[in-house]
Amino acid sequence: MKQCTVCHIEKELDEFEKSARMKDGHRNQCRACRKLYNQSNYKKYYKKHRKDKLAQVKAYNEHNREKKIAYLREYRKRDYAIIASREANRRRRADPKNRPYLAFKVRQYLAVKAAAPGKCSPQQKLDRWDYYEGKCWVCGIDATEFDHVKPLSKGGSNWPGNMRPICKPCNVRKGNKWPYKPTVTKLTA
């Protein structure tokens, strides 16, 4: 336990950033107070030096025009490569020759699902759907399918507590990531 020198509240040590300069190895201000301090200082600094910074950025952009154009070209190529790979995957799935492989992948998933601990009845799934009001747990729009929050491939279970409604785009983006930190902010209606 340590007392913050700004808000004077006693908090756990993990509420303070580490610092080799301090005897106990942690700063005297808690993370929340440091954050407020840094934000206010940044705003003051930005107001004072705004014109200088904009001029600096403009000068850099003019001086490095070719470098910036080359970077943008590479970025667009990378974006086109992602789109092309998605198109190739769609064609692969649509090709009848690949059906045995795709069926194998489905059987593989079902085997992992069957071996996972827990069981979720249809009524429990409906209760989970109602609990989330049929909204995607990541972005908040209408859900279309269920998601195992902790993926089965990472040791997740089939218990109702591990299942939530999710929309297809978020489910595809999430894949089998664990732990998953959504980058999308929830929409409020």
C-alpha cells in the first residue's frame, strides 16, 4: 500500500508506475493522477506550440514528398493483397473440388467442440441471447450467430457462460484470438 502525493488516497502498489529512482520502486503519483497531469500538460504545450508544430510537419512533408508517396504506394499494395487473398479464399470455398477439404475442416471443428467440457442446451442459448438482447457483444449491432468467448481451440468450454451472441463481421475478425481485446467501440442506440 502507498499513498498518492496528489489525491492523497492510499492504493495498492500496482496502481503506481514503476520507477527505479524511488526507494520502493514505484512513483509517488498514482496512474490516474499521472494521466490527468500528462493530459493537461500536453494540452498546454499543444496550445503554445501549435503553429510551430504544424510548420514543422509541413516542412517535413515537403522535404520527404517522394518517401511519403512510396510509403502510400506500399500501403495500398498491402491493402490490395489482403483483398486479393479474401477473393481467393471465396473462390476456393466455392470450388466443388475443395468440398472434401472443407468438410474435413468442419468435422475437425465439431470434434474439438465435442471434446470441450460443458454443455449448453438450446434453452440456455436462448437465455443468453435474451440476456444480451440479441446484440453483438463486441460492437452492439444485431447479432447473427453465437461465439465462444474463449475459443475451443484455446481450451474454452461449451458452458453457457462462454457463449455470447456476435455479428458475422466481428466473429470473422475475432477468429480464435484469446484473450480478445475488441478494437470496435460499442454502438449505442
